[in-house]
Amino acid sequence: MASMADIKHSIRSISETEQITRAMHLISTSKMKKAISKYESNHVHFERVQSALKDIFAHTSELEHPWVGQSKGKRAAYIVIAADKGMCGGYNHNVLNLALKHMQQFSERYILTVGHMARAFFDRRDYMVDVEFLHVSQNPSLYNARNITSDILELFDNGIMDEVYVVYTKFISVMKQEPRVIKLLPLCIADLIDVAEETQYSAELFYHPSPKEVFDILVPQYIIGLVYGCLVQSFASEQCARMTAMENATNNAEEMIESLTKEYNRARQFAITNEISEIIGALEALK
């Protein structure tokens, strides 16, 4: 049996850890609410941009654009979104392993990481990270989304990459988040199969001055909105995962403290019993 001093030290250490996990749980809850609010605000705009793109695909007979079509190349750029720190359950592990698995189908890869954990993950596996966006995962903003989009459009336009993907964690609910891979470029109607059209009609549309020039404006906005949405959803998912992990850690700490307290009381009772036995034994000896 451990000594009372050792048990008291363990209880004190676990209590201090519990205070930290409880505080982190409260902070994650607050951040999660703000992230969900951002996600809901962005979601409406993003759906309208998607439906406008699908409308152009569906009602334009000949659409030729460098950003449209089926790629047959073997070079891909990946935007991998993870957290800047751990202590969030399997959040980082799930999304980074999905990214690594998806990359295996390409012979050449250009990796853009968001979050320190993503950079460390690929460094440990001897994958070269070409661009790292620092402190972006904790601050999802349109400014950061525009910077990321400008980099990937430059890669694609210069013919350095044939396809562009973003790997992120989709926010489904507070209790459920799933890692996903979305293809950003090149665009095709199959990528928008789940998007609802704004209106139902069969006539062909004519765009002024041309569909290409409309695409030149609309597609960057679409990608910016998509990247921003992925950043926001990943941030919300991270906070939900951390909130759950810290809640579990706090509950485990409480159980350990309760168990150690019982053990301390037993040790204290054992010590008192021994002392009483010694006193009675001494009195018997004096008689």
C-alpha cells in the first residue's frame, strides 16, 4: 500500500490537472459557439455560389476554360488543415492519416499545411512541406482564405499541378465530425452533384461578355468561399473534439481523485488502527 504522503501528492497533482482540463473545456465551448456562428453565416453565401456554378454547367453547351474538365495528370496539390496543438482526441490523427492515404495515388505532390500539427506530421514521415500557413487554423478568415487561394490558383495556372485538393474535418454536429477530401480544381459537374439548382429550366443561357469571363470572376470566389468554409468547419470540429476530450479528461480526473481519496482514507484508518494496537500492546506490557 502506498504511503499517505504519496497518495496526498497524487491527489494534489491530479486536482491541478483537473483544473486545467476544466478550464480548457470552458474555453473550447466558447470558441466552438463562435466557430459555429461563423460557419452558419458563411454557409448561405457558399451555397449560392455553388448553385450559380452548377447553373452555368447545366445550361451552357460549350464551356471551355482552363479551370474546367477532367484531369489526367499525376501531380496534385494538397491543402491539409489540422490544429496548431494537440489535446483534442483523434481530431489531428484522423484528418492527417486521411490526407496521407489519399496522396498515395499521385507520383508528385505539392503540400500546403495549415496548422503546426500538420507540418510536424509530414516532417516525421519525410514528406517535404512546400508552403506552411502559420496561425491560420486558429483564425479562420476570408483574408487567409484569399492568400491560400491565390497560391493554389498560381500553381494550377502555371501548370505545376494538375489537380488541387483540400483535406479538412467536416462539422456535422457537436458530437460528430468527419475528415473529408474535396477536389478544388479542375471543376466538373460531378463535383456539384449534391448541390441544388436555384431554378429549374431547360433553356440554354448566354453569358455576357462570355462564360469564360464569368468563370474568371466566379471560380476564384467559389474557391475562396470553399477554403474559408473548410477552415471554419475544421476550427469548429477542433473545438468540439477538444471540448469532448477535456470533458472526458475532467471526468477521469474526478474518478481518480475519488478512488485515491478512498485509498487515502483506508491508509489513514490502517495507520490509526496500528497506533491504537501499539498503545494497547504497550499498556498490556506495563501491567
